[in-house]
Amino acid sequence: MKKLLITLTLSLLSFQIAFSQIKKIEGDTAYWFKSNKEFQKILNLKDFEKSTDEFNFRFRNHGQIIEITKDSSSINGNITNYIYHTKKANRNKTDTLSSKITFSPEQAKSIYDIILYSGILNLKSDNKIKDWKKGADGITYVIEYSDKKTYWLKSYWTPTSQGSIPEALIILNFIKNLSDQLNLQETYTTFKNDLPKNGCYNSGGMGIACYISNSLEIGYSGATRLPFGFYTSYNASFIGKTQVNSGIGLQYNFDKNGFQHLNLRASKWNIFYKKSNFSDFIVYNYQNRKLDIDKVNNRFQNHQIKYGLNLKNNFGLGSGIDYLINGQEKIGLYLYAFKWISKPNISTILTSSIFDNQINYKAELLKSININSRSPIRRITLGLAYEDLMDYKDWYFSIQASF
């Protein structure tokens, strides 16, 4: 009998607690209610329906959430900055990155007063406001608040497009006061600047910002007279959060008779200029060759450095010096030209070194094939080149995979 009474008592208490958590739900329950529940789980937000606090308030903008809670003894609040992140463009998997900032007691009290005196708690959701227009684009603000008995969820699509509707003016004034008090734009910019500089980011609207991904290239490089070899390079816009805009590359060709060609490259771009149709770069090449050539000295070393500009229409030009060592030392003019043709995805490159009585040159043709975004290989590049170095002529060919 005693056990039965204990069981009944515990059941009644559980029922009372569960019943006390059930609140009347008001506002826009057609769409936002379900999606908002899922969003709460992703960011681990408080469930206002179950909260026993005297007052809860949440304002959601693209990328930011402001929360205020009042109980019998204190007022607390915070900002949650969030953003959707896809590690690689066109990939399906998206993560939500977030960071929370807690208000001081004075800040929380100030925001609480703004909420109370703004009149926003007395507004209906936009689907019940006369003449409130809806659209596919724009921005939707979501407001949630609750007391001990009722939970409200309201949404407002693009108040700036509603003309002089009184409710829209109240919302816009509230947003301005909130933004001025909390420096919302600066806070969000700081949050974004601290994110990893890779992949694509979206705050919930139409706009997407993508970073050019770092790339690793590995492949085969050969020539008619040096049939064996490899090529590898790594180019990085960012390493961690540090912008580097640099790359390195290594090419090595050889045959069975001890002849070889080593080419080491280091580059840096966006040094002084960084625009969509105008940027600059600097490249250093070191080449060391032992060639099957009928000369007294068949060993060549080149130190080449060039500075250039990437111009509009996918065209680039550069010039510099070529320091040649072949028994004796020579300094020549080094020239570079580049053109990328977007539709067939073909690049052409021409380099030339001009000495007193000799012109060396190399012409290259590269064809890139983009791979399905789900593959770890982003691109395959096929290359063909012809070079004339001190009357040593050779055809080069390559195949490279970019990751």
C-alpha cells in the first residue's frame, strides 16, 4: 500500500510538472513554429515553451540572435552570432558555426527597457497586419517571447518594403535602437573575420561569400627526351586565419642516362593590387639542368624572377630578369604572357629569355577539366609544351590532379 501511494504521488507530481510546462501558443504557427524548433536545437537555444522564467525574449536577424531573460531577481541576455558554412563550393553538407557573447547586467537591463518601451510586444505577426506585403527575397525578422502562461512567435518580412504601415515603423525603430545599443554590425563583422578562411558562408539570406580554396596538385610530368618525372604544387590564399596568397611548385624530369631537369617555383600574388579585374604577382623560378646536348658544358642553372599584372579578360603580362649560369654568367630579359579562355577552359602561357645573341622560349597549352563536386579531385589538367633552350629543343607533356 505504501509503495502504491508513493507511485501515485510521483505520478501526480510528474503530471503537474508536465502540465505546468504547457503554454498557450500565439502568433505565426503555420510555418515558423516548426522551423524555429529545429533551429533551436541546432544552436542549443532555450525552449521558451517550457521555460518557467517570468519573461523571455528572442529577436532573430540574419546571422544574429538577441536574447533577454528576466526572473524574480535578475535580467540576463546575450548575442549569438551564427553562420552557415560549406567547406567546399557545391557540396551538400553544411555546418552551422556560432559564437555567444554574454551581456553585462547593465546592457541586459538597457535592452530589456528598449523591448518594453518599443511597443513591439503588442504587435501582431505580419500575416495578420493589413496591407503587409510578402515576397521571395528580402529579410524576415523573427520574434519570440513568453511569460509563465503564453508563448508568442511572430515574423515580419522586410519592414523596409512596407511603406508607412505603423507596425513596420515600430519594428524599424526597434531594430535601429537595438543595433545602436549593441553595435550589431560591428559585432557580426568581428565574428566573421575570426572564421576559417575557406569554403562558402551564408547568414541565411540570398548572398553567399566563398573563399578561393587552397589547392594541392600532384601529377606526372614528362618530355620526349626526359620521359620520367613528376609535378607537385601547393597554392594557398589563407593558412589558418592568416592571408598568405602564396604558392610553391616542384617539377622534376629525368631519363635513364643521368640527364635531368629540376624546376622549383615560389610565387606570391595580390601584393599591391587586389581587384576583380586587376591584381599583381611576383614569381621566382630556379632551374637546374643536365641536358643531352652537344656543347662543351651541358649543365645549366637559371635564376628567374618576374613581376606581373593580371588584367581584365583573363589576360596577364610580366617581365623580369633571367640569370643564366652555363660555364659563364649571363643576365637577360625575362618576359611572360598568359591568357585563359573560359569557355573551353584552356590556358596559354608564353615565356622567353632574351640574351645578347640568344633567345630562349617556352610555349605551353593547358586544358582543365572540372570534376563533380562530390569527388575529392576537383580538377584534372592536361598540359603540352614546347621549349627551345640554347638550341636544345624538347616537347613536354603532363597530367595533374588538383585536390
